[in-house]
Amino acid sequence: MDVKKGRCNYTIEREGDESTLYIKCDKCEYSPSIEENGFCMGNTVEKLAEVKGITKLVFSQKRNYEYDIDQTVLLTEIAKIYARLVRNKEALNLEKLNQYGNQKIANYYYVTIKEIVFDLLKTDPIGAYVKVNRLKRRERVKLEKETNQNLIECSREFTRMLGLIGKTLGASKLIQLAKPHIAGMKIGDRDVYRRIFIPSIKPDFMYTKLMSAFPTDADELDTYKLPGEKIVTIFSLPDTVQYLYHVLPPEFNLSEEMYDLLDQAKKILSEHNPEDNEFVDPKRMRDVFWNVSLDLIEELAETNNIELDEKSKKLLTEILVRYTVGFGLIEVLLEDPKIQDITINSPMGKTPIFIVHADYGDCKTNIIPTNTEAESWATKLRMVSGRPLDEANPVLDTSIELPTASARVAVISKPLNPSGLAYAFRRHRDKPWTLPLFIHSRMITAMAAGLMSYIIDGSRTMLIAGTRSAGKTSFLSAILVEIMRKYRIITIEDTLELPTAALREFGFNIQHMKVAGSISKGTSEVAADDGIRTTLRLGDSCLIIGEVRSKEAKALYEAMRVGAMANVVAGTIHGDSPYGVYDRVVNDLEVPKTSFKATDIVIVANPIKSPDGLHKWRRVTQITEVRKEWEDDPLLEHGFVDLMKYDALKDQLQVTKDLQEGESEIVKKIAANVKEWVGNWGAVWDNIMLRAKVKQKLVDVAVRESMPNLLEAGFTILANDQFHKISGYVQNQKGSLESKRIYLLWEDWLKKSVKQLKSK
């Protein structure tokens, strides 16, 4: 029910423990703002004095300006003080002032008190507090010179009234927060309010709220732009070790007429509810909505006599699509290549979105999603994935493909999450990871990359292990890039994360398969173990498993045994050590001990933290071979042999004595298939070192020439192809793999390629 009060009507909505005061400001000539506008603040204090129990304050005027419970409490306390002083006869008593005989002075004092209580206290309570204290000081100075006893008593009464007001205001939380900033304050200056009152803003056409103002008392660490005039600023906050990721997208800086167009357009588009089959091809659906939205924006602009240039039309269309069939501000966050993870906790509307930033680690954002937005995302994800999300299936694991990014998404809901929906987005890198990129980021050394190149060409079976966010899938992606393009690759995932589409564009013979997740129910998807067994009927192929989670482990080890010595078989698994992998595979996933021996190599990736705990880096900490001559426990029977191990002091992988002295059975088994390497450890080691030297050279040139694209998949694949072709050429020409000759020819190719790229 609307209640009329002055120029603005208001509505009270009560939900659980929350009571929200919605003030409608459509007819106001100014933007509603507690911190900027004293008149707006005064009207609000009057309303809060009338209505009890308000916990949240929202102004509605094209955009919703929301003040959370902490800010609302500050205003509510001022409203109570205002109501109490208005009723307090001791604070406003003309008769007491008049009894001392000078009516002119008494009236002046009375009017001053009345202006403070009835006007200034509502519109500028901090200014009222400052004025009261300054008046008290002025009166004390006057009393030192005054000789008229009646005037002295009248002044004392006035000072007593001021003291009552000042004491009452001074005890309020608002004044306590303002005290450090009010020295020398000019009454009417609202700078202090800007430090205390910072609303979240939500335009009518969207549901997510955003804190657009910069935080006060924060240090700016970095700022950069994303495509489409989106500005990101990173702040260090004084009261937490967590940084603030502040993003300001263009939808919060539009003109009022543009907001009107978007509101009208969204209302028209909302009449069309996309059906499930439209989400089968999200890219096509988005293209259709883009064209429809662009036509609609142009039509509405013409109808409303609004002139828009092409840039503005495209901007409004992009925003409209983002908040209809898209994922709103989540898309803006995913557009930032420096963001790795996004987490959204329940209950919605209470806390901001959190992210993990490549440069600044864990950050909170200035974005607060609402329950309406969260429900909208859940609906879209059900349609995109074809998987249920309800009380019987409270977990949904899927992926999304957006025009500017792709991400893995995990959702939990009731009853697993009693307070509603919660989300976790894992952003995939725009381009496939490569071993040279990992050398550059110090996750591995060039020597480790050379060893991995040798092992991959040797068609070994391997598992990449690690904790969550250790970089397992990223490293598996780099292994895919190392497989020669002449071999067929089959990938199996329950949630699509591997860069199969990108690799297909690079000319790889690759087939991806999507299977049911280990916790999926009620879907038509093929079980993971059936999917793996199916690959054995699809011809000679390298087999890549996105993640080994459950009963598919047995099928994977069947594939490993069948594929041993013929093709690469690789996957990721949770575990922090080779024995941790063994324990999980054998004891948790119930794979027979003898089958585990089909694993040749375990690569362990783990995050490394700084001593202060504020920073962490991804590192491969072990490359370990699994030997076959053990019966019961590989740890006790020397079944695990480290080929490389992380040295914390040097912050890098180091070659172990076993590898250096040629005691690696896996490396020797690979060599056994190459005529000139059989029994010649020197030649094998020379080839591994050659591969390491090639990888390091690529990184060095990329850094020296400021050409980071040399480390990306496109050029890395070309470099790998040239390495193999040159190796074959030297083998045919010289009858052996002469490392120096191979390196010189490859280096010459690199120089020519870089020169050509720079000339373009």
C-alpha cells in the first residue's frame, strides 16, 4: 500500500526479519541521495520517525538506490532523536527563556533552537551537532564579558538546551563515525556523509545491485579497462587483508533517456520466455536475441524521438541481451581475463560477490546479486545443461559459453544449502594453456617441460593430481597442445573445460564427449564409465579424461592397460602426492592394486603460499614415475620414484639423482622403442635437454621481443611441429638425432618466424 508524504510516496515491505522502506522518487527533480541531498535526507528522517522497525531503505527512480541495514540503522537513530527532541519540552521551552525579561534575546535563542531541531537535525545532523558545539563555545565567551544577570541566566538556559541536544546527538552512531572528520567542517558541506552513506545502485531493467562509489580511506592499487568502456579499479581497504575489486560497467553511467529505452525494451522482451529447446544452442539463441534487441532499440528510439548513434545502439543492445538471455554482471566479471574464480554465497542480497584475481588473489567486489537474479541464473543453467536443480537434485555442475569467455559453474540449492542458491564460477582461459606459458609463470621449469615433452611423445599414461585450484585442468590442457596433431584425441568430461574447440581450430583431430557427472541424477546422459569404454571402440586414439571422480576410474584403468605403449592416456584427479593418488584410486575408487600399476607418471600440482599467507602461486611440486615391481604398498616397496621435485628455497623443480643418473624405468622404456637410444642413456638425456633448451628459448625470445603471443597455443603448436619435422630431417640426413644440428635449424626457423611476425 502506498502512503503519501510530501512529494514522495512510500511503501513498506516486510519479509521475515527484514522491513524495507521503498520511497518512490519518480516525480523528484533530483536524484535521491542521503549523502548528497539534505532535503532528501530530511524527508527520509521524517518517514523513519513515523514508521518503526525499518531495516533497509530503497529509493526508486529509474534506478534503485539501496542503503543496507547498517546505514539504515544510522538514520533510524537520528529519526528517533528527532522525534524525542520535538516532544521534549525541556529542549524547546520559550517560557523558560522569556522569564528572564528580554523577549528579543529569548526569541532569538528560541528560533535558533527550533531551526536546529526542526530543520538542521533532519537534513544535516552532523552539521547540527557541529553548530550546537560552536554556539555553546560562543555563549561561554559572551558570558565572560556579560554583566546583566538576566541575560546571563537566559544565556545559561540557552546553553543548557544546546547541551541537551548536543549530548543526545553526540551519543549517536552517526556522530561517532563522523567525529574524526568534522574538525573545521563547514556547515552544509556533505563530504562527511559521502564517507558514511554509500548506496548500492540497481537500474530498473536489472536485478543486481552495484556499489558505484569508490570507498573512502582506501588506497588505489591498480586500474585498467575492459572492452566496452568497463573500468576496473583495485583497492586496498584499511580494515581487512582482502582487496576490493571495483568494476564500473557502462550500464551505470547512461543518460535517463537511455534508461527509459532499456526499461521499455526489457518489458517487451520479457513477454517472450525462451523455451528449453532454444537453449540447446545458446550461441544461436544469443545471436537471434541480439538482432531482435537491436531492431527493438532502433524502433523505440525513433518512437521516443531519441537520436542514437551506431555506437550507442550497439551498447544498449549489448546491455539488453546481457540482462535478458545472459547472466548480467557475471558476464562483465568473466570478461576480465585476470579473474580466475567467482563465488556467490547465500543468502542473496546480503553479501557481495567474491573473486580470485590473478594479480591480487582473493578480493571482494562491489556487486551484490539479488535473489531474483540468482533464480534467473538457475533457470538458465537448467536449460543450458539439461540437468535438474531441485530438492531431489540440489547440486548442478555444468559449463557456460559466453561471447567473451567460458566457465565451469557449480550451483547448490536447498536442502543442501538451507539459505537458498549459491554459485561458484571457474573461468577458463581464453586460449589453451601451453608448457612455455607455465615456464614463464614459473609453474614448471624448462627442464620439466622438456621431460614432459619426451614423456608425451613416448605415449605414457599419466595422472595430474592436486588440490582444488592447483591448475590440474590447465596443465592437462598444456599436455593436449604437446600431442602431435597427426594423432587422434578423444576427450571425456562431465563438465566441458578442456579447450577442444580451440584445438580443433588449430587443426587437431579431436573428438570430445560429454558424460553424466558423478552426482548427476535424472538425466539422459551416458555414464562416465560407459563413455570411457565406448572410446575403446572408436579406433586408435589418445584418451584424455577431464577428471577421475568415481566409478569411471575402473574403466579408465581398463583403457590405460589397453592403451599402454600405444597412445597417451591422461586425466586429472584430486590428491596432494603420488601416494595420495594411489590411496584415492585403490581405497576410495576401488581400483585393484595391480591395475594402478598401469599409471606411468603422476604429476602433482599444488598452490604455494607466501610466509605472510597473503599470496599464493601455482607450482608443479613433483613429477613421479610409478614402478611396477611392488606387490602391496608402493610407498614401502619403492614403487614411487621422483624424477623431479620442488625445491622451496629455489622456488622451482629440481632434477633428482634417479633421473640424472638414468634410473628412470619409464624414461628407459620409452628409449627402448628408439634404435639409437637403446642402452644409450647419454643420447636420451641429450634429447630431453634439447627439448628443454627449445622450450626455454621460446620463452626468452617472447620476453625479449615483447611478443607474448609466441607462448600461446597457436605459435607453440607451430614450434612443436617444426621441432618434430626438423628432428625427422636430421635423423634422415645424419642417421642420428644430433641435438646441436636440430637446435640450430629450429632456432633459425624461430628467428625467421619472429621477423615475419614483426613485419606484419
